[in-house]
Amino acid sequence: MVINYGTEKRGCLEHAPEIHKGGIALNGKELTWRERGRLWLRLGIRLAGTILVLLFLVYGAPPLLGLLMPFVLALVLTWILNPAIVKVQRRFGGSRKALSLVMLILIFTIAGGILAALVYSIVSEVASLVMNWPSIWADSLQPAIVGLEEFLSGLFIGLPDQVSQGATAALDKLVAWLNEMIPSLLSHAGSAAGSFAFSIPSFAVALVIFVMATYFIASDYPRLRLMVTDRLSPSVRDFFGSVKRTAVAAFGGYVKAQLILSVVIFFILLVGFVVIRQPYSVLLAFLLAVLDFIPIVGSGTVMVPWAVADLFLGEYRHAVELMVIWGIIALFRRGAEPKVVGDQTGLSPILSLISIYVGMKIAGVAGMILGPVLCMVVINIGRLGVLDGVLSDLRMAAGDLAAILKNRPALETKQEHKDIERHN
């Protein structure tokens, strides 16, 4: 039974939702069964498509991306270098293949030299740490743990006996855990280093393939792009062009900004550690810079507890030095991050927190980094109008359900019977 409220309930009519762009103006009316079937069929198809895409991204994309990683990286590097190659070719002329070869040689030489120096320093410091670990443990870490245990035990003296005994037992368990965990972590680090050493040949092969693929794609990039775009219709080409520009603006801008900040923070840490003569300065600066790249975590999660532990152990000067370095990093982040990242994020704090947490649950540390980026991409793509059809159908379905709930034939039939009885 379809009931029209158009004349009897004018107040509802004035505020009734209307669906445009091919939809149906509800105005308090229920949809016909044909219209309702087509509506829910569209929603079901879109839901199934979304589920298939998510399943592919979770289960299909990672192995496929790992298999084709050298070629994907080559394509990304070519896409980044293409504007520079085109600009140099327009200004000086010459063959694109020759210009691509020269530019790639320069880039790989500079990047390879910097990376080789960084890797050599880190590997040297890790090897030195492994070789000197017994003396470091005996001379520094173990006395520090004992001193911390004595300090905390002194705090427990004024507590009631039961509380003091429980706290002392928990402290003993913590110290025993540290005594077992730190050597275990070092052993795992040594095993990881050995595994990395065994993977060097395959890495070298992948690196050679990446370099060759970059040259081949860069030298023939215009023709390859034309082959792909010519097979698409103008509307599809415009759509993908808009999606690409939006995704690149969100993804590339965010990652580029975070990389710039992390590189600057690495050099701040390195200079600070060298000035205070901190052992293993390159290794510590690199690890803390990587940690600072992770949203919410930051280098302060290590440096602040490190400084607090130094205060407990009487290393006041070292604690102040660590806090000064961390303060410089914090000031740099607060001053430079709004300018570097700026409007490229566009996420509210709660959306950032949700995307980071969901990304961490799905993909761990990588998900924490990519979660806000993907959230920005989805939001910006939604602003292009891609989701307008879905939102229109959802509004239509909500309006139809609201009309069904409002139109209650059984209750109105009872009211009609009462009116008839009173009339008689």
C-alpha cells in the first residue's frame, strides 16, 4: 500500500529529501518495487566491487608488487625525472636516449655514493657494537640497571610492606627480563645481519634490473604513455587524469614532506651526537630519524626516556645534552612542518588517529605511515565527484526506508475502523 503524504502532511513535504542526477524525488513517497530493486541492485554491485578491490589490495597487490618491484620503482623514478628530461631536451636539444642515460648516470652515481657511505658507516658501527658488546654490557648497561634498581628500591622503603614486596618482586622480574632480552635482541640483530649478507646477491641482481628498466622506460617514456592513453576514451582519460593529479598531490606531497623533514632531522641528530661525542652516532641518528618518520611515535619516544634514565643514574650533563638535541628537533618540527606539509594533509586530528590505528592493525609500521596518505587520497578522490552516485543511492535508500517506516497501514486501518464505529 503506497500512501501519498503530498496533500495531508504539507510540513513533511517541505522538508522531504530530493534526489537529483538521475534519482527519484521521494517527497515522502515509497519507491515502487521495480525502482527499489534497481536501487538495491546498484548498491549491491557497488558493494561487491568495493569488497573485490579491498581483497585485491590486501591479498593480491602485495605479492604482485613484490614481484614487480624493480619495474614499479623504475616507472616511478622515470615519472619523477621526465619533466627534467623534457626541459633539458627543449633547451639543449639532443637525443632523449642520450639525455636519459647521462642524467641517470649522474643520479645513480651521486645517490650510490651517499648510500654507500651511509651503509658503510652503519655496518661498521653495528660490527663494532657486536664485537664490543660484552664490555659495553659489563661496564655500562649492567651498572646502569643495578643503579636504577637501587634507586627504585629506595623509593619503595616508605611504602607498606605488602606494596613494597610486590613492587620489589615486579622490579626483580623487570631486571631479569632486561638481562635476558637485551642479549637476545643483539643475537637476533646478528642473525638479521647474516640474512642480509646472504641476500646481497639477489639484491644486486634486482638493482641491475632496476637500473636497466629505468633507462629503457625513461628513454621511451613518451611513446609508452601514448600507447596507454590512446586506448582510453576521452572521458575515461580525463577521469584518470584527475584521479592521478589528486592522488599524486596527496601521496607525493605528504611523503616528500616527511622525507625532507626526516633527512633534516637525521643531520641534526648526527651533528648533535658528534658534538657530544656519543658513540655509534651515525647508527643512532639513522635509527632515530627512521623512528621520527613514523607518525605519532617520533624520536622523542626514545630520547626523553633516555634522558630521564641518565638523570636517575647521575649522568646530568648527558641528560641535558640529549634534551637540548631533542628540543632543537621539536622546535624544527613545530616550525617547519606546517610550512613543509601545510595543506597537503587536510586531515583532522581524529581522522589522522583513526587512519594511523587502522593502518597499524592492517600492515604494521608501514600501515601507520601509509594510512594517513591513503585516507587523504580517498578524501581527495571523493571531492572529484567519484562517490556522488553512491551517496545519491544511499540517500535514496535512506529516504525509502524512512517512508516505509512512516507509512504504517495496519495502524491506520485500526484508526479508520474506530472512525467508522464512531460515525455509526
